[in-house]
Amino acid sequence: GFYVGTAVAGGGHHLEQDYPDPFSSDREYRKTLAKQFSSVSAENQMKWEYLRPEQDTYNFESADAIAEFAERNNQVVRGHTLLWHSQNPAWLEEGDFTKEELREILHDHITTVVGRYAGKIQQWDVANEIFDEQGNLRSEENIWIRELGPGIIADAFRWTHEADPEAKLFFNDYGVEEVGAKSDAYYRLTQDLLEQGVPVHGFSVQAHLSMRYGFPAGLEENLRRFDELGLETAVTELDVRMDLPESGEPTDEQLEQQADWYQRTLSACLAVEDCNSFTIWGFTDKYSWVPVFFEGEGAATVMTGDFERKPAFYALRDTL
Ligand code: XIL
């Protein structure tokens, strides 16, 4: 009942445009993906940008491939994501829609996408990153909240639940590992929604950690308070990035510290009763998003670019 997952690389802006999709072209990658993991998440392939190239088009090719791969390999799937401020297609962000039209666009998307994979998705990140660092709703950046008001969040959970009553429905965010303004905002919101009978089932922390800062030691305490609300919890996007020395190769001390942080994150999840899903955001540095998004940092996953196992790989294995 405990799932260890990874994001499946593909479609990322950090991969060069003509870079072959690792999921379909890299044998070693697929072998490791099939063998080491019991859960998979689409790194990009279920985002609006990829599913909805045009308003009237759904492109399910890559998402279907992941769902089929998971089925063949007895893996569960985490769906990511339905309501987000980022990676939305231009036709949506720049379109001139009435409120009624926008509402219908979201409803149709959720019904179509969630319905297509109904019964195959263990957990959906229904709402992703809806709060800013201060714990305020992103009511400017997020098109849905801006145009339709905060009530759209509850509607998104209701529509998802209607389309797939089996899937567990999550809020997902970064910077919410510990108790603080941002995670407090989720705590209050989920409590509120639960009281109203909205089908919210889980709260998940992405856990994109950087060795520039300290380890989020309050992780277990924070997961536990959501657990006590009656929610499932999960770690959904763990990676541990570091400043790379001139050589480009991490030092042994860096690799040890990284291993320790992977292990402590897993241990926190294992210690909390309904934290049943633990996902790392890619397993090889070969395809990691980190070096492109965080200047000077890298080597954030559990395997080198040559699929060599780092100390972090063994730390996770030995903790499970
Ligand atoms: C990242 C992907 O890894 C990149 O390939 C893409 O270019 C940008 O998005 N929080 C999330 C993920 O919820 O969807 C993000 O994934 C990382 C941060």
C-alpha cells in the first residue's frame, strides 16, 4: 500500500526542442522506470499546454502512452494537473472569453480528461500552486481564480470527483513542507472545504529542496496535522539540488548530504499514517529540470546522467 513514484520525463521546456523524448527513445530509461517504481507522474504530458494545443483539440498521445506503460508494469498513476496558473496554452490565457465560457472550458476539460483515465489514476493534483508565499490566493496570476473567483476551486474538485469517483483528489504545492503562512493557508482552506462536504482527499508537498537552504525539519509535523484533518498526504516532486563545483561533479560530502535529505523526506512520509505516496521528480540527472530552472544548481536526482546509483538511491532503498 505504499507507492514509490517518479515523474516521467518528456515535453519539458528544459529539454532541447529536437531532443528525442526520453520516454519513447531511451531504453535504459524505460527499463529503470519499469523496474524501480510503483507509481508514475507525467512531468508535463497531462498539463493543459500539452493536452490542449488548440481550444477544440485534445492531444492524448503522450499521456495515453504513460497510462498504458503504467498499466503494463503494474504501476499506479498520479494525474498532474487540472487547475494551475502555469503552462496553460496561449489560446486560453490570451483568449477573450466570458465567465460562462471559461467555466464551461474548465468543466469540459476536467470531464474529458479525468473521464478518459477514470479508474486508472490513483491521485489527481486537482489544484496546483494556488497560494503565493504569503498564503494569499494567486488571484491575479491564476486565470481561473481571477476570472471566476475562489469558488471555482471547490467546483474543480466536485467535477473531478464526478468524472472519477475512485481517484483521490489533492491540493499540491511547493514551499509547504513545513508549518508556515503558505501551508497554513492550505490547512484553513481544506478544513473549510471538508466542512462544506467538498470532495478533497489529500494534501501533498512537492519538496523541491535546495542545499542552499536548510532541510525542512518540520515536514513530519506538518504532514501529520493534515493527516489529523482526515486527509491523505503525499510527497510528489522530491529532488535535492546543490551548487555544483567548477568540475561540474558533486563532492562526496554533497552526495552524502543529499542522501540524508532524501532519506529524511521519505522517513517523514513513512512516519505519517496516510502518507502513502512518495514521488521523486525524475530519477536521473540526464533529464532533470533543475539545471535549466535553477542557475548554478544541479545533480538533484538519485542517479547520475549515466544511470549510476548515487548514495541517495541506496538511502531510499535501505529506508523502504
Ligand atoms: C516542471 C517540469 O519539470 C519542467 O519540465 C517544465 O518545463 C516546467 O515544470 N511544480 C510543478 C511541476 O507542479 O509541474 C513543475 O514541473 C515543477 C514545479
